[in-house]
Amino acid sequence: MSRDGRETRYEPADACASAAGAAAVTRPAGDTLIVEDLQTWFFTKAGVVKAVNGVSFGISKGEVMGLVGESGSGKSVTGFSVLGIVDPPGEIVGGSIRFQGRELVGLDEIAMRQIRGSRIAMIFQDPMMTLNPVLRIDTQMIEAIRAHARVSRAAAYARAREVLLKVGIASPDERLKAYPHQFSGGMRQRVAIAIALLNEPDLIIADEPTTALDVTIQAQILYEAQKLCRETGTALIWITHDLTVVAGLADRICVMYAGRDVEQGDVDAVLDHPMHPYTFGLIGSVPSRNRRGRPLHQIPGMTPSLLNLPPGCAFRARCDRASDECHREPPVLEYGCDRRARCFHPHFEGPS
Amino acid sequence: MSTTGEQARQAAAIAQSATVQTPLRRFLSDFFESKVATAAVAVFAIILFIAIFAPWISPQNPYDLMVVDVMDSRMPPGEKSLTGMTFVLGSDGAGRDMLSAIFYGLRTSLGVGVMSGIIALGIGMAVGLAAAYFGGRTDTLIMRVVDLQLSFPAILIALILLSILGKGVDKIIIALVIAQWAYYARTVRGSALVERSKEYIEAATCLALSHRRIVFRHLLPNVLPPLIVVGTLQTAHAISLEATLSFLGVGLPQTEPSLGLLISNGFEYMLSGKYWISFFPGVALLITIVSINLVGDQLRDVLNPRLER
Amino acid sequence: MSVFITRRILQSLVVVFVMSLLVFFGVNIVGDPVDMLINPEADQEDIEAAIRALGLDRPIHEQYWYFLVNALKGDLGKSFIFAEPALKLILQRMPATLELAFAAMFLAVVIGIPLGVFAGLRPHSKVSKTIMAGSILGFSLPTFWVGLMFIMIFAVMLGWLPSTGRGETTSLLGIQVSFLTLDGLSHLLLPALNLALFKMSLVIRLARAGTREVALQDYIKFARAKGLSPSRVVLVHVMKNILIPVVTVLGLELGGVIAFAVVTETVFAWPGMGKLLIDSIQLLDRPVVVAYLMITVLMFIVINLVVDILYSILDPRVRLKDVKS
């Protein structure tokens, strides 16, 4: 059954190569945020939905990490968990989230609120839904500033105006007096981004912020996000299902499947030489990578229901490399200082 | 090979669950999941039984002048009559046993409520389906009338009608039907329009099925769930409305007292502390309406899949 | 905006016209107008004279024309009992009814909204379930029976509050009101609470449903992600969104409250126009019944019109739609 022998082995280029195949798993590293073995479960009537079930990653200052996966893989819940805004019946049941060295899991609500929107900000997927339709933009921006700093309304207004200009909104005074419905989708997302930037956070979690937008506006926003991280040193977690976005934007990538991180590492390394069969399939199904006229590659089957997920590798039912071994918990394989995958049968060749 | 085995197992599991869960069974199990709703159904069954069999289970016939003795009037609960019968819930101003009067009153109240509900439902359904199915001018005209009527409260419409028509069981049923048909029509039209825009109706039209077949075999079954919910809640409302109108003295005549009229008759005695003549019919009315409303609420929750439960 | 208002006013005029037709033909075709409009105790000669005076010997369309012209002049007939213009009788009693209706609406809102929002925020807590059970009771309890129980408990058994009449009234802008004196207020409390109960249940349900829906919206999560305090999220972000539907429904329900005041006024002998209606129906004083009907119809149409216009002002989204259409 061993495939390793007949294929050209992928050799990581960096200096940490010696760690390959090491038995002890190194802990995720990063100076801004370290998430370790995070478990966020939803206790529904039908049973326990393990939306996030053992996710680990780290992120450092100025770094952009792409958090990639299909719908329902737990990306968004991971983001909400970091901010501590998981709605019931959801609950963080295990693991740790350390932000600038401070443990956020179990932190009391008042302390958490001081971090939320101030040190860690979040941008949501649908710009049509993130702004309160019955409140004016100035109200929604000023309250975000005054929730964290004792400043006058006038000072808060000036700050709001300044940030709107920064995200490319012309005539901010007029815009501040408007209601959300008077804006286009792209404009609303810029406002949402501006709100995230108001308090100069150290970490921004962007949950598919460009999915609902036109391609041209998407490109502008991506460009601005990248620029922002370079200039201010803000760490950015960019949640998306779009690999092309990650390829252009992120420094690192973390691929999630059924509530787990299945593979992560440097973005070029992972995209050029995916190890986990899921990542492999995912990259294979990006249309631009396929030859014209050839049928697109696809991953067979569907995402499994997270309700009462059986133990073992969740991808095995869709995996062409699966064996009986896969009914057990797959090991975390480490290749290089930053490269890991959870699999019994990883690929060591590039995508075909 | 392990993959195909897994898929086969999954397929088998799906097939099995499909055979066990017929829609009716799932509905019943969802419905009786709530203890409150189960209790409400039981209570309503008892009330229905009393209403139907009132002449056979009442201690006396309260409207048989041979049995009722004015000497027994205004007896508090537990007292014995001249003939030795115990007034469990006391007696009224004419010496009638309150328990028997309540049993008979339930019969009248439920009868009027259910009857008017069924007729209003029938009319509303026909009109609503016609509006939704034919659309265009028919729809506009019908819905103008419905909207106009719904902008006036049912009690006002019923009051006015009864002030023109006069008292009587038939007249109050007419008034309740006219006051209520529009609710049904709006409900039916609303859900029929949603269904009509779906593709399967378009498919049925393309197959050149007859109007009648499309309306009755395709539209109607899908309109039924909301109609059942509205029907239940409206029936409770009709019973309450009838009681109110009878209390105001414009509903039923004294010869056919409903619970509302019993309460009204006891009003004058209440100020002198003889509470039971008004109180117990009120409790009976309350239990009836609450049990129907609880059933209706649970029906709405169960039949509306959008609602998070 | 002005196009919208003009259109709505025109629609309302049409409705007034249609309703006057219905009322007129209801009285003249379903009932016998001689019975309906002429004092049954009058002798034959008087009846003849009245028939001529009312134009009942003319063709029906001419009669309608008379009715319409007279109604426009504010003449809706004379009461048999009071021998006064019916319109005057009704207008005299209108302030009492309106005071009762507004007091009931006020109670329904100030008690109903906080309870409903609470039940919406914590749908599974014991308190919420109690609130919702209470609202089912409030929906199911017939108003008149609750009124009787109020009288029995608070007036007869406890003797805390009076059970009939308006009590002492004072003049406010030329209108007699009860709520400014202690005695008047004590008379107002029970009837207002009685009338409020049904609407309170409605407000609780609306507020709860609205809160549950709004609480799931992304913008509430986003507001929390901004680090706002829970009180600001609830009082500003949730409340402002649920207030629009609640206010709209309440506005539309004001008419219902005025109609249901008939019941409460009868129970508590509150001297309003509802009690006048019931008395008139029982005394066969038909001109008053007809006048009440026309006045109420007019009131309803005005209320609906005002609510529609207010709604378009309150909700910025509706304003936009209207500009487009």
C-alpha cells in the first residue's frame, strides 16, 4: 500500500528540514495570537455539533494568514471563538487562545469586551448585513470609538472621518450622515473595514469579506488590506474559501476540514506542494489551474455532517488514498519548522 | 473498498430513516414532544366530550322549568337543593345548577364557534384560492375588499351586523362568519401565492393539467398547514367574540345561553359578593380558549419549518 | 413623499365613500329604514311626517344623496332618547373613550416591550417562559370577564379601587380628563389595565419575535464585536429595530382598542362612546348607532392614514422604496 517509494519526495527548502517526521509535535508559534487545540461545540437538540474540534495555529505581527476551507468547515466559528462571541448553544469546550500572551478562553466578559473591537477587530462576510439598517453611519462609528476610549463626540467624529478617508471613501462628512441602505455593497464593506480600523487593532479577523463583492472591488480591498498590514504591523486572519485570494494575499495558510486544521504552512509551499489529500484536491479543482477543455477535477462526495462525526479522519470517505488506518486519529506530521499536516498518507509530489 | 462500504452504509441509513419517518408520524411526534400541548389536547378532548354529551351527563336540565325551582336561587357552591341535589358550583338567579348550565353553555359556545369557523374557513379558502390562482384583476378586487375589512376590528363589524340583524344563533353565526372570512382568505392567498410561484406548479401548468386538478391536488395541500393553524386560533377567537357579544347583550337570546350570557347574567350578583354565578362560567370559557390557543400555538411551531425550535 | 401622501389621502376618501354606501344600504336594505330611523313610539301622523322629512318616500339614490349631503354638513340624525343631534352626543363622549384607549396603549407599551425584549433575549429561561405563558393567558382571557374579575377582586373584595365611572375630572385644553386627579386616576387604572391586557400580550409577542429575529442578525454580532456593552447593544441596536414594527402594529391597533373600549366601558360604566353605542343598541336608538358607525369608520381611516405616513418617516428604508416607485 505504501506509495512513498515510487514518488519523488518533496523536500522542504528551508533550514528547518531536519524536523521532518519528528515524533514530538512542536507548538504553534506567533507573537500576536496562538490558538491551540481549540474546540468549540454546539449543543443542539439533535446532538453535539463539533464545529471546531482541535484547531491550532499561530500568527505574528504584520503577518497575513489565510484560513481556508469549505462552508461549514468551522472557519467562521474559529474567528468568533477568538473574539468570544460564539452564540449559544455554542460553547468553547477546550483548548486555549492566547492573545499577546494573555489567555482569552475563560476570560471574564468585561475584560473580553475591552479587547473586542479595540485590540482584535472583525470584519464580517456580508456587508449588507453587518451595518445596523436603522442607525446612521456616524452613530455606528462613534459608538465603536467611545466604547473603548473616553473621548468627546467631536473627537470621535474626527477620528471616524479620518478612517473613512483612509479606506478610500470620498466626502466622508456626507457619508457619515447617511444610513447603510444608501451605500453600495462595496462601500458598506469599506465602512465595516473602517470600523474595524477605528481603534488601531493588533489583530483583524476578516471573515470572507470580499465574497459578496464584485471582482474589481474585491481586488481594491485586498490591496488595501495588504498595505495596511505592512504599514501598521497589524496581524490579519483572512477567512476564505477562495484559494486564489489566499495565493495573492497571505503569507501563511491554514486549511480546515470538518472542524480541524488539516494542513498549514507557508503559502507558496502549501499551494505548490500540498500534502494533505484534501488540500491536494482543493488545489486541483481551481479552474485556472486546469487545462482548457479538460473536465475540472473535483473532490467526490460532500462535506460530512458535523453532528456525531465518527472518530478518525473526517475526509476518509472522500479520499482516494484512504485505508483502514484512517479510522483512527491521523497523526500530525511536521515538515519544516512551520509545515504540518494531519494525515496517514500524505502526498509528497506536487499537484498534477 | 472501504469507501464503497461506507457509502453503502450511509445509503442504507438514509433509506431506513425515510421509511420510519412518514410526514404524519413526524408531525405527531413533533407535536406531542411538548407536554403543554399534549395536556391542552387532552383538556380540549374533555371539553369536546362535555359539549357533545351535555344533555346526558349534566346533573339537571337547566332549561326544564319542571326541574328548576326559584327557591333554590343563588345557592353558594356545595349547598343542597330542595330536591336534595348538590349544587357543586352553586346555583344562579333562577335556581339553576351552575354546573349543568355551564355544560349546556359549553355546547352552545363551542357549537357557535366551530360552526362559524368552518363556514368562514370554507368561504375564505375558496375566495383566497381564487384570488391567488387567477391573479390580476380578480386578485386586486378581492384583496381590496379583504384589506378594507381587515382594517376594522372583528368586534366592531359583528356589533354593527348584530345591531341590524338582531339576536339569535343563526344571526350570530352569520355575524361571526362575516367578521372572520377575510382572515382565512388572506392566509390562503398568501401561502397559495408562495406555492404558485414555485416551479412544480409551473410544471403542472406545462403538462396542461386542468385548473381544478392544479388547485385541488397541488395548491390546496400546500396551503393547508397555515390554514389549520389560523383555523384553530380563529376558532378560539370566535368563541371569545361570541361570549363578548352575548355579554354585551347583542348575541344570543336568553333561551340559548352560551358561557358569555351566563357570565353576563351573574354580573349583577357579583357586586354583592355572589361570585360563583359569573366566575365558574368564566373559568370554563378560559380553559376552553386557552386549550385551543395552546394547540394552535404548537401547531404553528410544528407546521412552520422555518421557525427555530 | 408628497405624491405618496396625496395618493393615500385619495385612497382614504374612496374608502370613506364606500363605507358610507355600505352603512347606508345596510340600514336601508337589510333593515327597514322606518324602523331604523324613526322613533317606534311615534304615532302614525308623526311617522308620516318623519318619512317625508327624511325623504324616505323618494327613490333610493336620491335618499343616499340626502344622507351624504347631511352627513357632510355634520347632520347624522337626532337621537330618539336624548332628542339631541347624534353627532353631538358621540363627540361629547369621545374624550372619555380616547383617554381610556390611550391610557391602555401606554400601559401595553411600557409593560409589554420590556417583558417581550427580555423574553426574546433569553428565550429558554424560566422567567421568559412565565412571561410567554402569561401572554397566552392575556390573549385567551375574554376582556369582559377579566374586567369582572378586576371588579370582584379590587373593588368588591379588597375595596382598593372604585369600579364605575370616571371619577373627578379636570379640564385640559378644554377637554375633560381623569388622569390629572388622584381620584380620576384611581378610576382610570382598572379599566385601562383591563383594556390594555390583550394588546400587552400582542406587544410582548411582537417584541419577543422581533428581538429573537434581530438578535440573530449579523449587525448585532458585529455590534458585539465592536466591544459595545450589552446594554447598548440591546437598548440601541435591538430596540431601534423592533420599535418600528411594534409602533406600526400598535398604531393600527389603536382602532381596535377604541372598538374594544365598548366592552370595557360597559363593564366599568365608563361614560364613553362605546357605552353609548351599547345603550343605544339596547334602547333601539338607531340614529346614534348609525352616527357611531360613521364616526368610527372615519376615525379608523384617519388612524390608518397617519400610521402609514408615520411609518414612512420612521423607517429610512421605506422612504427610499417610495422614492424609487
